[in-house]
Amino acid sequence: MTDIVWFKRDLRVHDHEPLFRASKLNKIIPLYIIETDLWQQPDLSDRHYEFLIDSLRDLNFSLKNLGQELIIRVGNAEQVFSNLIKEHAVENIWSHEETWNNWTYQRDLKLKRLFTSKNIKWHEIHVNGVFRGLNDRKLWTSMFYQEMEKIPYEKPDKLNSIDILSETLPSADDLGIKSIECPYRQRGGEREAQNVLNSFLKLRSLDYSKNISSPTHSHETCSRLSTYLAFGNISLKQIFYYTKTAINAFKDGEDYANNMNLRSINAFKNRLRWRSHFIQKLEDQPNIESQNLHDAYNDIRDGYFNEDLYHAWQEGQTGFPLIDACMRSLINTGWINFRMRAMLVSFASNNLWMDWRKFAHHLSNIFTDYEPGIHYSQIQMQSGTTGINTIRIYNPIKQSYDQDKDGIFIKKWVRELQNCPVEYIHEPWKIIEGMYNYPAPIIDEGETRKKAAAVLYSIKSKIRNSETTKKILKKHVS
Ligand SMILES: Cc1cc2nc3c(=O)[nH]c(=O)nc-3n(C[C@H](O)[C@H](O)[C@H](O)COP(=O)(O)OP(=O)(O)OC[C@H]3O[C@@H](n4cnc5c(N)ncnc54)[C@H](O)[C@@H]3O)c2cc1C
């Protein structure tokens, strides 16, 4: 008999429960399906595909060393599984549970029907502290920590080889995937993930908390694990385990570059929990990808979309130096820190008064670490449409003075402002509007912020004790 281990967003051999368990039973086909329709979805772009290819190559290397290389299939998952089931005596399918976009959710429903009709058992194993079928969040935090305290699975000792050929990996071009060039993208793969975690724990975490919102320094001092987590090059449990090991080693007097900032490490660990907290929201309520969490905000931005303003924001041409620097940096590197992401969304939602559904895909396209559960929850939070979170409207001029005092980040990404004196770098229009071939501000920041605040606060005060608000709190707050 044969089992299939279906790799999805778990591209690693260590701490891979489905692979570990399946390897003890039958011969296995370690399968990855390049799903051609998935790659046409509007939330994805070629930077995700390129990171995937790095990850698959690394996974193939590790699997080959275990005795059976990765089997690639290109096409439609139902068709791929139907063919494999015809050609091999398949007894079980093993995979992790996936909480991803609506497309993958619908695909999994179809596959469930297929496997049931063929009497094949699909072992879907929960992962990363996200649990299926929760009615509320009462026990979630303790369930999460219970899981994170477990010891990660070792890689399997060996895989029995099977007589089956793999297909070649198509390029992003072959698949017609939306292309947005990203010259400084992170490289994918399980071994890369381990290196990034090690360098963070050993060296880079010292100033994690201090620099967390600095657009210049956070590239180095944040963990930069988000993309590895999004593709499952490393599991959350592994990160908890290695972090704990590092703390113990440090407490026992091991070097750790002579220092370890335990406050920073604790702040980092809290964020790892937030990750699962947000993905759990999407698991419990898949429609937050397309609908406001609170319906009181349903039509407040209807009819306000302005194509020119949108393009100025999307291309980093708003005339607000920090906004433009962040957008251009994000396009070129695929990453920016939390505060700068929040500010970009706040500007689009509040200053430009755009419905988040109009711009969420531009951001998902350029975040290499795109993770729907975090992405849509955060975009809704920063747009003020959840009804349960504090309303935050970032002032991009204040952020510019606070986070990039000397304009180093701005000058790096907004080359037009290279020669602008530092005292004007945050508000270059104060010299002469249009100087340096840089656009004048596309909106009045103060006026638009006040208007947005008036609408959002007035709704918030009306719905504070409403039944809908109470239901949302019960469902999503632990
Ligand atoms: C509008 C918006 C969209 C976002 N979209 C994504 C996304 O698609 N994918 C994504 O991984 N993060 C997203 N984030 C959260 C956060 O910005 C990134 O996780 C973080 O910048 C990643 O860098 P890092 O790995 O160095 O994070 P660190 O600061 O080193 O944190 C470690 C890990 O904790 C998790 N984490 C950190 N901050 C948050 C947070 N606020 N919410 C949830 N989890 C968090 C991430 O998995 C991260 O890798 C978004 C934030 C905003 C405001």
C-alpha cells in the first residue's frame, strides 16, 4: 500500500508530523502540487512563487537524502489526486490543516468529497496553534501554549523509495503569474529559515524592541521569520523550542555574543502568539477575507474610490516622503515592519478614504510573507472596520519625524529627495512645492484625518454595546 504526504504550507522535513507518522507506515509519495488556478488568484504574485521554488528545491534536497525525492505535479489538485489514486494503491493522505484563502478552503472541501468517495482516509493534522471547530476563545490561549511546549518532531530516519517520476517545476512566466519585480527578496528554504532564526537569537535580537518600528534598522533587528513561517519552512513550535533552548543556554552562561535581551525575546514570543491568534480568526470566520468584521461599517466608504489617488499610493508617489519610501522599499524588498504597514493601510483607508477591499490585494502581492489570516485581520483593524479594536489613524508626518528622524530611510528610497536638507525631508513642500521633481502632497493630511476620525468614532460609540459587537468579542477575543 502507498500513502501520500501532501506538502502545502509546511515545506520542511523537521517537525512535520504528517511526514513523520506516515514514514512509519507504508511507502510514501511526498507530493507537492503546483496548482495552476491558485497562481491566478489576485492575492498572489511572482515573489511568492519564487520563494516557493526556493523552498521546494531545499525540501527536495532533504527528502532525497532521506531516500525519496519530492514528487511534483502541475495542474488541478482533484485531477492530480484522482490520477495518483488510479495508478497507486493509495490508503491514506496525510497533510497539515490549512487555514489560507477562500480558494484553498473551497478546494479542500472538494478534495474531502473525493477522498470520501474513494474510501481514502485524509489525516489532516492541526499546526501552529490554530484549531478547527472552536466555538469561542475561552480555552484558546492555554491550548496554544500547551502545543508550543511540545518537543518538535525529528525528521524521519528514512523514506522507502517508490517508482514514480516527478514533473519539472514551471517558471512563474510559464504559469502567467502576476509579476512585480522584487530584487531584494528573501531566499526561501528550511535551511535558510534555521540560519535566520539562529542569527536572530544569537545576535540580531538585542535591539529588537528598541528598533521595532524603525524602517531603517528593523530590517536587521526584527526576526524576519514571517516568510519562513508563511511557507512553513519552520514551524512555530520549533521557534518556541529553539528560543527556549537559547534562553537556557544564555542563563547557563553560554556566550550569546555576551548578551541576550530577555525583554526583547519575550516581546518576540508574544508576537508569535499573535500570529496564531489572527490566523485563528480566519479559521473561525473565513469571510473576513471579503467582508467587514462588523457590518456597521459596510457602506461608509462606498463611492469614494479615486483611481488617481490609488495609483499614487500604490506607486509611492503621494508626496508624503515616509509613505512613498515605505511603499517603494516594500515593492523592492517584499518586507516592511509592522508600524509602517499599519501606516500605509491607515493612509489608504483614512486619508484617501478607500474601502480596504480595493487595495488589500496590492499589499498581499508585495508582502512576500502574505498570510491571509494576519493580512485581512490587520487590514480591517487599521481600517477601523472590526468594531472591537482601538481606532488608530497614523499621522504620516509625525511618524516620519519619529521613526526616520534624519531622513536616512527616505533618502534611500525616494531618490528625488537626495539633496533635500534634513530639516525639510519630512515636509519637502515647505521649501517650494514640486521642488526636486517630487510630487506635492495628494491630499490635506490634517483635514482628511479629522474627517475619518469623526466617522469612525461616531459609529464606534453607537455600536459599543450592540449584540453584534458582543458576538464578535465572544468569537474572536481570548
Ligand atoms: C496591514 C498589515 C498586514 C500584515 N500582513 C501580514 C502578513 O501577511 N503576514 C505576516 O506574517 N504578518 C503580517 N503583518 C504583521 C507584521 O507586520 C509582520 O508579521 C512582521 O512585520 C513580520 O516581520 P518579522 O518576521 O521580522 O516579525 P517579528 O517582529 O520578528 O515577529 C515574529 C513573528 O511574529 C508574528 N507577528 C509579528 N507581528 C505580528 C502582528 N502584529 N500580528 C500577527 N503576527 C505578528 C509574525 O509571524 C512574525 O514573523 C501585517 C501587519 C499589518 C499592519
